[in-house]
Amino acid sequence: MTTTFVVERQHLERAHWVHSEPAPLPDGAVRLRIDAFALTSNNVTYAAFGDAMNYWGFFPTGDAATGCIPVWGFADVVESRCEGVAVGERFYGYWPIASDVVLQPARVTAAGFFDSAEHRRELHAVYNQYNRCAADPGYDSAREAEQALLRPLFSTSFLIDDFLGDNEFFGARSVVLSSASSKTAYGTAFCLALRGGGPDAVKVIGLTSTANLAFTRALGCYDTVLGYDELGTLPAEVPTVYIDFSGSVAVRSNMHHHFGDGLTYSCSVGGTHWDELGSGKGLPGPRPTLFFAPAQIKKRNADWGPTGLQQRLAEAWSAFMRPVTNPANPWLRVVRGEGEAAIAARYAALLAGTSNPAEGHVLSV
């Protein structure tokens, strides 16, 4: 029996489980049992931007009103009709919240494969790539939880920092990050802080809820951490970039009205405040844009080559993992869960904004 978690696209709080008999495996396809995946605010972002960024297109339900939220994690091949992909192999990649999935491997190499299913051929390749754990230099079996929870988020963080640096921070001297306690915001702040006090350094400012102030300040990578109600205390004359991880239209409006033309660039990355999303039309300052990580990947693949990009990302990831896994000051507590009830409860907590930023949930159906 295949078990799948399905949500209503226009009402994300409405979710249910679908149970179906697995279809026979076509020639050239593989069936994988999804063993473990992370469920974070990043996945809520996938749902919130599902139509705008076509995240619903990866694992279609057959019903235009519903969708499967993609997650990152690990799965094992349990049935194969594809040469070069063997039963028992373990892969890291992009999955539905489900017990199992059928993929159509193409471009099979020692490193892994790409899913060539018809409905995914026009979707961005970065989400269609599946890595063999046995051949992945960044894989550590003892750190699967951290990889599932943080690696895709940190990749986005790395690319945001790289994009800003590549554009000389649009002339700004400070960068403000909303939802500063979120994992992607923290990763971005970490990368920005690595620039140190050099000529390309900027002041890194985090905005977060009152409940998360102490936690976010303890991360040690923000120069300043403020509550959302303290935004008005920031000096409006300092040229500033706004990186919006919350998606809150109210916070975005406050930022633009406070800084006006002093805001040199404004972009949206996430939607942790999924129920407060809205347009950026008519605001003072630059028009908000969506940051699309695959576009920066494409640029850097052209600039550095795929190997050069992966080397730089691996170096940054290694540096990031040191404080994350420091036993003297653990930043992240892994919480494991199994079954429909555990997954539904975690999803509800993310929608309600009641999840603990110091926890990372790794789940399985």
C-alpha cells in the first residue's frame, strides 16, 4: 500500500492521507521506499509558493486542487527495472511525503541519476537529481539527519550570500533578514558573517519574534537581533538590503516604508508566515523580487563549472557543520518521528508557527 500526504493548494491547513495500491513498475523505472525526510518551514515555503514556482509539479496528485509537498531526505531502492540502479542502493534527493515513489532514471552515472518522468522534464534540474549515498563525498551516515534538515537549506543560504556578494550588495552596508531564527536565514547569516571585517563585509541584522530573540542572539552570527516591533529603531539612512524569509506582507511593508529609497534591494526567499503572504506592489523603494536559487546555480555553473561550485559549497557546508554539531554547544536537537500522526502534527505546528527553532524533525511514513 502506498501512503501519501496531500494538501489543498489554496487552503494549506487542509490536509489528508491517501492510500492506494502501488501500480506495476514500468520498464526503466525504479521504486524507492522513502526512509527518512526533514519537515521544516522550508517545506511550507514550497507549498506557499507552489503555484508561483511550480513546486506542485514534481509529484502531481492528478487533482489540480491538491498537491504533494516536496521534502529532502533518503530513500532505498526496493524494486528496479533500470539498468545501473540496483535494489538496496540508498539515494539522497527530493521526495513527496509518502511511503514510496516511482522514478524514471536517466543519465545514470556512478554519482546518481536524474528523474526523466515526462511531467518533470521542464522543471529545474537541481530538483530532479538523485545522489547515490555511496558515491557522495559529502555523505556521512552518522549525519543523515543533519543533511536532510540543513543541506538543501544551506545550499540556498550559500547562494543568497553569493548572489549578494556578486552584486556588491547593491551598494548596501547592512542586510536585514526576517524570520531570523529559521534555518535558511541562519545559514545565510552564517555565510555573511564569514566575510569578516573585510571590504565586502556588511552588518547582519536579524528580525524575529519576541519568543525567539534569545535563541537567535545565541547563534552568534548576527550583529544585531531585534523583535519585529523594533524595526523602526534601525537607522533609515543606512543603505540596506532586505531578505524576506517570512513572507509577511506587514513586515515587508514596514521595511519599505521605514527605509524608503534607502532600501537598495528587496527579495523574498521563504514563506514561514505562510498566512500573511501578499503583493509588494505600490511600496516605496525597490520592487520586491523572488530569489530563485536555481538561477544562481546556473550562473555559477557557467562561471566556475559544476565541480568548482560544488567545491565552494562543500567548503562552506563543512564550516557550517562545525558549530551545528559542536557537542559543547549543540545548536540543533534532532527529533525523530514515524507514522501519519507524527507527520500531521509536525505539519500543523509549522503552519501554526509553534515549532521550536532549536529542533529539527526527521520523519518517516
